[in-house]
Amino acid sequence: MSIIDKLYTEWAWRTKTGTPSIDNAEDKAVLDKLLSELYGYDVKKENLSEIESSSSLEQLITSKYAVQGQEVLNIDNFYNSIIKSPNSKKLFNLLENSGKKKLRTSHDPIDGLEKELFDIIMATIKIPNGEPSELWFAIMYGGLIKGGVAGDTGITSDVDVDGQGVSLKNYSKISSIDFGSLSKTVASLLRDSINLYQILSGGKVTKTLTRGSINNILDLITSPEVVRDIERILELGDKTDIAAVKRLANQLEDNLDERDPRSIAAKFCRGIDLNISSKLNEVKWWVTIHNGTCHIS
């Protein structure tokens, strides 16, 4: 008698009718228990995925991996891409039973089945106000995607894991890190610096400012030559009766603190430091994904 025959005989003996059917819920429960006893086979874990359509996948994602109201788009494409994979059952199982990783400082490569899931997500999923890799991270760590973006308070967490905020950035290459919008005070100091620069140089500053252009502005208004020129113009403004000179001196003084152009640059830099520090403290964990590695700190 083969192993299959022995298994069937034992299964039949344990059922009420003696002629078990896999379509009968009671008979199937008996078989599940028998397999567990004989082989330590956990049927619940090994069972086929309950994800049978893109709508059931959408239900899973929105209920398990997203905060209420957060949209996740292109789930149809996501589902179809998984179906085409030879590892579709394993991928669906990963979606349903993942979230077991714990947040810790680490530098883990993304490989194997996790990489396949990551690649499919990046190729198909769209998250309004967010980035597709947030869904992958939420699945791996049992989190909720929020589509966090810089707002009035700057950076907010992109994913919440057990109540802990996670800011996630996925870089093909790392050239800079976005710390969101400036505080009102720092933005005001930047405007004062720009006004001073335009008065002194006669140049115009475009709406799009880069790190380099801001540094150039600060360098010019704090250079020894410009500082001396400003001091002389302010002195002339105090003494002259010429209206044009007085207007220029008043314009400069309106953009200065204690008549010192270096004070603007110093306050601006201190403001940037505070701005970054406050945003670093808004989240518990910082995550960057770069060159196939997930860095957590």
C-alpha cells in the first residue's frame, strides 16, 4: 500500500461517512488535522492565497497597509504583474503574511522574493503624495503608508510602524536630501538676503533657487568689499541731503539687523540648522533605499 493510500485510509476512517470529500468542510478539517499530526504541516500557513482578484488585493492593501483615506493606485496592474510571475503564490503569501521584520538600525540588501515584490511595486504602483517604495516597506514591516509630504511643519512620516514615524527616501542616486519647506522665519531671512543682493548687485533672482545660488547670494553680501560699501552707504545716508542716496540707505537698512549684513547670513544659517533639527526630530526612524540596500537608522 502506498503512502497516499495509507493517508486516504486513515482520513476515511476518521470521517463520519467513511468516504471523505475535499469539498466537504468537515472532511477537509479532518484532513488538515491529520496532515498536521503526521508531518507537522501547518495548513493555515501553507494554504493557497485568498487573493483571487485585483479587488481582493485592493481590499487587503487599503485595509492592512494604508491609513484611512490614503489612496493606492494601479492595483490592477500590480495584481496582473504578480499573476504573470512564476512565484505568484509566494508573492501573494508574502503580501498576506508579511510584516514580521522589526525596526532596527541596519543595512540590509533587498534580494530574493522581497526584491521581486519591490520591483513589481516600483513598476506598477502609484501613491498620491508619496512614493511606491513606501508600500513595500509597509508590507515588510507591518506599517501603514501615509503619503507624507513636506507641509507647513516640514517633513512628516511616510510610513507609521507600531505608532513610530518613518521617513523613507528611495534614491537611484544620492545627491541631496530634501528637508521640506523652510520655516516662516528662515524664509523671511532668505527674502531679506535676496533683496539685499538685488540692491547691491543690480541682478535679478529667479523663483527657482538652488543650494549653489543661495550660497552665492550669502557669499556676496558678506564679502569684505560689500560690507565696506554698505557701511559707507549707511554713513552717507545719515549725513547727506540727497534724496536718492537716503532712499538707498533706507532700503539697505530695512534688510539689515543692527546695520550689519553679516547678521542676516548668520541668522539664516542658524535658522537652517534649527529647521533641519526640528524635522529630524519629527520622525523616529530614517530610511533610505539606495543601490538595492535598505538603510535604517
